[in-house]
Amino acid sequence: MPAIAPSLALPCQAQPAGQARAECRSEITDALLAPQASISPKYFYDRRGSELFEAITRLPEYYLTRTERALMRRHGRAIAEAVGAGRVVIEPGAGSCDKARDLCRRLAATHFVGVDISADYLQGAVARLRAALPGLDARAVGGDITAGLRLPPDIPGQRRLVFYPGSSIGNFDPPQAVALLAQMRALAQGGGALLIGIDLPKPRAVLEAAYDDAAGVTAAFNRNVLAHVNSLIGSDFDPRQWRHRAFFNPVVSRIEMHLEALGPQRVRWPGGGRDFAAGERIHTENSYKHPLPAFTALLRQAGFASTQSWTDARGWYAVVHARA
Ligand code: AVJ
């Protein structure tokens, strides 16, 4: 499995100190020392990285967030009908819970479980959700669905809806995506379902602009991963010496993000280091753009049966409902 895919384990900052931390360290340094150096995209999201991602979602070029929101509004009634009322909504990577609020209201959901690595931020968001929807039993769970999730014991096992918006599934290579989807299906067994957002293939110029915006926010987001890695492993990357690169790779239908050394770089960390030649790259992210039929094939491989989907007029994005 390429090191670039977010590993199916907790990122460093969520690990307790000690041995796990050492494992994280070597996970990062092993990837940096591989012939093709890489950093997993899960390390984008420190505090600054999360803020930069929020800013990305508001960029004119980054159509994903607003296209998904418009789709969910436009087809809200049909989606609610397909999903059914009175659901237990479980959202991995819930973050601000903004998307969950509209959905839970429409579905008259009974329960909401937000799951996120950064539990502190999530607590606040879930508290706001509770205030907005007083009938909803809303909980915050710190953790990562990819690491095998443990839900509070009083969360009903029936009528669950796993909600995974935002096209985050695109960060995973197809075999890993299937493994993650299968875990979501296991979570929703017993009459449950998945509601997931995916970004679709579209003209290359549109895709590349979305990942290399004119204001340079995505470039700052990409370079910030080096500052985060510095704080995690004690390395001395100079983010200003690395250039943001984002391009569509049509062979595997994905956007790739890399950081390219502006000049020769000597990077050191406790116990090791690496020299990079001018122009050498560190691969930081893949963002797959599966055609809808290819994605439903992944869902079938993960064991999901019937699927129903909604797409915007331009065919840029889809929301898919799949029964577990
Ligand atoms: C959060 C994974 C959906 O791939 O579009 C945005 C992350 N990277 N700009 C995406 C991201 C660069 C985003 N996901």
C-alpha cells in the first residue's frame, strides 16, 4: 500500500505519549525516506491546517463544498424520503457538524453521533447542534472510524445512517476506500445505510484550479503540512523552500498534490534526515475523482446492495445513498 494513503490508524496527535508516538514518528520518517517521499494527508489538519481548509471551502475555485450543499438542499426531500425518518445519524470526521444539522432536522433524526479526531472542537459543535435541535440526542465521540470505532453502548444498533459528506473518501486508494466503506457498512448493519458525497471527474482545468487557487490558500495549506510535521517529529523543514504543485493524473483519475524543493534541501530530525535535490517532490495528497459507476462498483465490493444517487446539473458531484 503506498505510504501516501491515510493509514487506517490514528494520526500522531491523537496518540497517547510513549510507544504509539514512536510508531507514528517512524510512520512519518519511513514515508519521508522512501524513494518517492510522501506525507500522509491526515497530517494537514492541525489547528492552522483546519483553518486553512475552512478557507479553501469558501474559495471561488473550490466548487466541492458549495456544490454538495446545493445538492443536499435541492434534493433534500427526495434524500430524506430515501433515507427514511427517525434515523441514528453517525458522522465520521464531523468537525463543525454544519452539514449534519440540516440533515438531522429534515430526517427528524433521533440520535446524532459525531466522530472526530479533534474531540475538543467536536464537543463545542455538538453542543451547538443540541441547542439548535432540542429533540435530538447528540453525542461527540473522539476517535477515528478508520481505527475501528467504539460507540456509546446506549446508541441504538438499528436504523443507523452513516453520513460521510465532503468527498473525503477520495483521499483513499481504491482498496483502502473499499476497506473503509466495508467498516461503515458494518456500522450500519441491521437496516442501516450510508449517505456519502463524492466528487466526480470534470474538465481538467476546473479540477486543477480547485487545487491550485489564485489566492494561494491551497498552496499555504499544502506547505503547512511541513510545519505540522516539524512539530510532530522535530524536523527542520523550511516551508518557504517548497513549492505547491497540484495536477490531475488522468491514468488513475485523481488530483495529486506535491511539494517541490525550490533548491537543494537538507532536512534533519532527531535520529535521521534526508537530502532533497532541487525539483525533488514530496507527495502529500491524492484526491480521487471516480466516475459514478466506478464508485458504485466500490460500494458493491464493500458489500452494499442497492444505491441511489443525486447529481447536480453539471454532473460535477454526487450524493449517494446505499443500503447496508
Ligand atoms: C477534505 C479530502 C475532501 O480532497 O478536496 C482540499 C482536501 N486538499 N484542497 C479534497 C483538500 C486540497 C479535500 N478533502
